[in-house]
Amino acid sequence: MNSTLPIAPTTSGAGVTAPPAHAELAQLRARARTGIWVETLGLLALLLVAFALPSFLTDRSLRLEWIYRAVLLATFVFVLLRVVHRRLVQPLAVELGDDEMALAVERSAPETRQALISSLQFDRELRAGAVGATVESMALKQAVVADVRARLAAIPFGRAIDAGRVRRFGLGLAAAAVFFGGWTVIDRGSLGLWARRNLLLSNAEWPRYTTLRIADGGPAEVRLPQGDALSLRIAIDGPVPDQLFVDYDFRGGDRGTEPLSRTGEREFSWTIESVLADMTLQVEGGDALPLELRVVVVERPRIDDLSVRVTFPDYMQREPMLVPATEGELRLPKGAQLAIAGRSQKPLAQAFLLFGNDQKTPLAVAADGAAFAGEFAPTASGLLTIDVVDRDQLGAGSPPKLSLRVGDDKPPTLEFRLRGIGASITAHARIPGDLKAKDDFGLREVSAVSRALDDQPADKTAPPPPEVPFGPAGVVFGEPLPTSALRYETTALVDLTQWNKIADENATGNPIRPGMLFSLRFQAKDNFGPGAPHEGLGETMSFRVVTREKLVEELRRRQVEQRQELKRLIDDEQRARLELAEMVNPTAAGDRRKAAEARLKSLARQQQSLGRRVAFVGESYQRILWEYENNRLIESNKVRQLENLIPAPLQQLAKEAFPATARQVDAFVTAPDEATRAAAVEGYRDIERRMTAILQHMEQAESLAALIEDLKLVINLEGEAIRDVEKRRKDVEGDIFKPKKPK
């Protein structure tokens, strides 16, 4: 126990002594406090590592929100404060006197046998001067103190401190320093970002392992024409996630989520077939930030009031031509020029012409941004596209296209179809027909040429005469040729009387006589200017010139053939009527009903076939009458009368009566009513009566033709007799008035 009474200081040979082991205990006390700090700091460092590692991994992978990071930090701070209080504050608050330190030394070194603590207590008593205050011997106390002082070097003061424990926590502190130092060296940025997010609770974002971007580098806002498909291609930088998803939100409220399809090693795509309203897209996947894309629906530019005007070369002598809007192909001569103009309902950034694969010609855009115009002179054939681009960088939905065929001017083409004339003609015939002439860039002249040759030369052994050239032939056209017409369709008539002026077909004054071949050909010229006009020739038509008697004989033979064919048709119609009238009613046919119905259907088809044959007879007879007329064998007024009596009634029968009776027979098959059968039978009888009347007119026409020809023959004979008498009279007069030779 400490005493308050002063005691005389003890002395030794050296004088007054210092307290025994005081310096060693003070040093030991400092080491103890240092160990407390090392232990506390080592534990705190290990706790910081224990907090940093899982919080880094968790926050890096999950990107924790602020509130979660705040809770984790608060928990960590609470643990730190608790550790500091228990491991630092409380131990440092304990009073570490010499006695406590001595006891600690003696606990670690039992061989001292409490000598160190006893020497400290005896030394305090001796210093206090408490001589006689105790029963213990002062000398003994001094001896103990002196003994301890003498053995200080042998007392193991260091054992009082758990050096191993201090080293372990020191190693922990060093390990933490190495951990954070290595982290700094390896990835200083992630350490700083972790500290800002988890210690300072900043909202700084972790860098993303995966980055999403639009594959073609397009903008974040797409202006898309309404109704067009949208194809979204997303490229991946960094680790590729297993799946990407797109969230779409239409302006009308329609929302949804769909997966993207993987279309490449680092590419995903998503397509919507038709976008009709504005929408917002957000693509997510992996740890990447969501990629947002806005789609704005706009209208494409539309080309209106398009005008394509063709200016032809000067030599063509043609006015400029406005190309119809429906034209798909345009033939142009070399040297032609196109003037193109149009408008758009939207402001334009540019307008241009695309020709072929690589030729692009800009068009001038007006100040209002809507109208455009320009010129183009094609030098070769190709596809011309008229296109525009508006300020949304959208082209026209359906740009107009023209297929240009640029080439040299070709000769005209002609087609002449005969009408009402055959291969045999008289010397005074008319040759009518329908003419069609075409040229690429315009007709200037259409005409005809002809020639007449002997069919069979009298002297076959003589060498062939030189070829007779074609000469001009007068043509009567139904309509005049328009200036520079591309197509010319009209009727054309060549009359042989322009050469044969004499009525007698055998007169030597007529260049075209029976026994000759007459050839006719149409020709046309275009308006080609740099050189001679191109000339196109039609097909050469050859006609055998025969006598009237021979042609009438041929035409009468054909008349008889058509009359006989009509007679056969009347007989076929009569047999069909009798079969229809006598056929059993299908309702009463019993087991043979199907056979009866099949036969009735066959009769209906037969009636339609008979109608077509009647129509053919009418057409054939009409051509015969036209040949009579065009060869001037029968007068035109008489031909019109015969037409009204024969071809016209036949055509009417074929068009009306035969189809009507065929329908009646079909109706009888469907509803076997005897009234329907009776009506059909009566229709057959009416057809027979009308065809019989036409047959009689055919016979009269044949007689009329023969009579007219006989009359013409008599007239010709009379004319020949008159000419013969006149010749004899002139001969006699010559003999009478001829001077006689002297004897």
C-alpha cells in the first residue's frame, strides 16, 4: 500500500537511486499502447478490405441504388465505431501504472516470483521515508530493491507484450495496404469510383462492360414514311449478352416487349413490318445502358404535275410533244431533248434524274422548295427515273420512270388488208382495203406503185424481157395523212380505170388486159432530215387479170356452193326440229332420262354450231357480192339490195334466232315443260322458213348475174359488129376515092 508519510530516501554507494525498472516499465507501457493502436488499425484495415471486396463486387454487378449503398455504409461505419470503442477507446482508457505493468511482466515471467512488484512497492516506501512505520525490516526492503535493480537485465519485460498478436494485426494492416495499393496499380479508376459510390455515396456510374449502338451509326431519331417497315440493327461492343429486348411504346398507347433476333456474331435485329404512328423504342441487354430510339412518322414526298416535253431535232419538222402521264416507254431519235418539270407537296432538298446505273443529273429546285425543272439529252437507251429527296432525307415512294429507247430513225412499216376483192380481177376493177402505216418519229408521205406484166409470154423460147419497174399508182385515201403522224390508219382504193380508159377490156389501148398479172404495192416515207428520207415498202400483192365472163363464172360457182351449203343447213335444221319434236319428255323417260337429257343438250350445242355455220355462209356470200361490185360486174345499188336479202338476214339469224332456240332447248332440259318444247320447235320452223326464203333469193341472184352477163355479152357483140361495119365502110370508101395507077 502506498503511504502518505514521507520516508527518508535510501542510498547506496552511488547515492540516491531511481525507482527500480521505472524506465523499462515506461517503455513497456508505450509498447502496449502502440500494440493497441496497431491491433485496432489492423482490424480496421481488415474490416475495410472485408467491406470493400463484397461491396465492390455487388455494386459492380448489380449497380446498387443510393439507398442500398447508404445502408451498407451505415452498417460498416457502425461496425467500425464498435471496434474502435472496444479495441482502442476502452483499452486506452485503462490506467497503466508501474504496478499494472509489473504484474503483467510477472504473469508472463513466473520465475520473478513477484520480486518486481515487491521492489516497486518497497522502493516507494523507502522514498517516502516511512522508516519505522512498518514492521518490515528496512534493510530487507533495500536488499530486495537492490536485488531487483541488479537483475533488471535478466527480467523478460518483452514477454508482457503479445508480440505475435501485434505482428498479426500489423500484417493485417500491411495486407490491407498491399490490397489497396495493388488495386490502385491495377485499376485505379475502379477504386476511385468504388470509393465515390460506396464511401461518399456519389451517383457516379460504373463503366459498362457492354455497349449498345445502332449498327449503321444512325441518329437517335428516325423519320420514317408512314406504312414503311422499320428494321432496327443493334451492334454490341464488349461482352455479348445472351438476349436483347426492345420495349416499344406507340403514341396511341400500344406497348409491349419483344426479343431481338441474333443476326451476327455481334449484331441483333428487330423488324416491324409497317409503322403507322410515332413510337419510342428502348433496347436493353446485359449491363449496357438502355439505347433509346424515337421514330417519327412522316409523309414521303410526292411528285405531282409532272411534265415531260420532248423537243425533236430540227430536221424532223415536228412540234414539241408532251409525253402522256401514262406513257411507260418513249422512243426518241438521236438529238432529241427532254424538258422535265414537276412539283412536290413537301419542301425539297434536291431533285435529280437517274439514268441507267450511274448517270445522275441534278434538277433545279425553285425558291419555294416545291417546284423543280431541268433538261436532259439522252444519248443511249436506258431507264430514266425522276426522283426527289425532301428535307427529311426521304425519297419519293413511287418515282416516275420512263424507258427511253434512243436509236436511229427506222423506215416506216405498212400493212394493207384487201377488202372485197380476190386474186382474180377484171381489167376495170377497183382494189379496196384497209391501210396501216407506222413510223418511229413521223410519216411524211404514203403512196402506191404498180405494174402489169404478161402472165404467159407468147414466145417461151425467147429470153426473158427486162423487169418492168413499178410506176406510180393513184390512190384514194379515206382520210388525209396528218403532218408527221406516227400512225396512219385509213381506207385505200386503187381504181384500174385510171389506166384503162377504154370500156372494152380487150382494147389494145388499155395497158392492163386479161391474161396479164397486175402487181400493187404501198410505200411510205418518213421525215428524216439529215439525209434522204427512209422509205418503207409494203407487201407486193399480185392479181390475175381475167375476162368478165371467166370471173362471173367463178363467182357464180362460189354462189352455188354457198347456196348448197345453206340447203344442207336447212336440212340439218329440219332433222333437228323433227328429233326435238318427237323426243320423249325426260320426265317420262324413266331409266333413260339421263340419255334423253344428254341428247337434248347435244341438240342445243348443235343449234349453236348451225348458227356459226350460217354466219360463215353470210360472210362468204358478202365477199362474193363485194367482188361483183369491185370488179364492176353488178351495179352498187343492186349489190346493196342483194345484201339486204341474203347476207344481212343470215347474220341476223346467226346472231339472234339460233342462240334463242338453243337457250330454249337448254331450258327444256332444266324444266321439261311441253310449252317450252313447243316454243323451241316453233323457233326451229321460223328459222327454216327464213332460210328457205333466203335460199330463193340466192337462186334469183344467180339468175340475175347470168342475165346481166349475157346482156353485157350481147352489148359487146353489138359493139364489135358496129366497129366491124364501120371498118368495112372506111375500107370501101378508101377503095372508091383511091387514085388508080396508070396501066
